[in-house]
Amino acid sequence: MERNKEIYRVTLVGGVVNVVLLLFKFVAGIVGHSAAMVADAVHSLSDFVTDVIVLVFVHISGKPQDKSHDYGHGKYETLAMTLIGMALLLVAVGILYSGLTKIVAWAAGAQLQAPGTLALWAALLSVVLKEAVYRYSMVKARQLNSQAVEANAWHHRSDALSSIGTAVGIGGAIFLGPRWTVLDPVASIVVGAFIVKVAVGLLRNGIGDLMEQSLPDAVEQEILQAVAALPNLTKPHDLRTRRIGNHYAIELHILMDGNITLREAHDKATEVENLLKARYGEETHVAVHVEPK
């Protein structure tokens, strides 16, 4: 429960920053006549929406196991990460489309409107605040081992990078003259491509976990080596692993002397279970099948 409170706290901090920024960006974009800043405000709005998604799904994932969820509700956190990845991808596609449209119009002879200095200050403020929230969220994500918080941290970073592109474009248009207003959409395309890369990575991990993807090979090898090091058992095999939210599910077979008592076999299986829970967390689901050798 304490973990959930920490996740709520981190997400609320990001949510407050997002609300302040999106309001300021909308005002700056409209008053400063900057389409790029309005687009950046929409990006901040998407961040705020994902904050809400994290709060809702982490609350659900923190519920204990029940009759209809024997393995708990951890998958809801993975689902939140997947939804955030989808939101990021949609935002990136919108940024790319908007940037390409402006470049095509500029190439055809259209004069892109130069933005005002208020829009530039809004972009710079966004870079500073969103990068700070990204670093704070990433530290907490690693401490809490939370996929959803980590995904949301990357969403904060994507907003900071988007604002860098916006600041470059706005600054170029202001200080280099009307001929350089195209810098804004060019920068937005570079940023959009980065956001696509981050979104695809989040979707790959999220969908992989939802589809019962195995843990990384290095983790599985570590599990087998740790179990094999225990005395009086040999050849751990038929290892099956997956991720359930922020914890692991591990199933494996072990070979033991066929002449020992059922009590001894049970105690050894419990020893394996305790070893894996001590290494990967008390919420780790462990199933050990004992075979005689």
C-alpha cells in the first residue's frame, strides 16, 4: 500500500506541472500567434491524461488477489503502460503530420507566421520543468519498480524534447527572420521521430508482458544458477517465467533423490521458493515441481 501512495505522489506532482504548463502554453500559443506552441500545449494535455490513467490503473493493480484474480491485479499496471505508449504514438504521429504539412506549405511559397517572444519563454519554461519532473519520476520508478511510472516519466521527457524543438523553431523565427520560420516544423519532425521510438519501445514491452512474454534471458539464467547452487537438488529445468505488473511469476522443475520423505521434498521445494522470493520480492509467484532422479 505504501508503494501505491508513492506512485500517487509522483504522478500528482507531474499532474500539477502538466496542468500549469498546458494552461500557460495555450495562452502563450494564442497570444503569441504560435501554432507550434499550441501543438506543444496539446502534448502537455496528453501528459495530463496519462497521469490520470496511471492513477486509475495503479489503484486497481494494488488490489489484492480475489476469487476472479488468483494472481492479483498487477497486469492493470502493464495495461496502463501500454495505453501510455499508444497515447505517445498518437501524439508523435500528430506532431509529424503537422510538421510535414507546414514544410510542404513553406516549400510551395507560403509564409509561415513568426511567433512572439511569450511563446519562446513558454517553451523554455516547459523544457526546464518537464526535464526536472522526468528525472524525479525516473528515480522513483526505479525505486518502486513501476512500469507505469517509468512509462509516464518518458512521456515527461518527450514533452521536454518537444519543447526544445518548439523553442528552436520559435527562436529561429524570431532572431533569424521570416525566411527561417521553417525551423519550427523541421525541429518538430526530429522530436516526433524520437517520440515514436520511445512509444514503440513502451508498446513492445507492454504488449509483450500482456501476451505472457518470458523474462529476459539474463534473468532466467540467474534463476537457474541460483536454484542449482542449493544443496541436495540438481538440474532445475522446464523454467517458465512471466511478469505480473511489478513482480515475477516463476515456475520450474527440480530433480531430487527419490528415496527421501515427502516432508523432506516439501521442505526443499519451500527452500527454493524462499530463495527466489528473497531475491525477487515477496510478491513473486513461485511454483516448484519436484521429480525423483
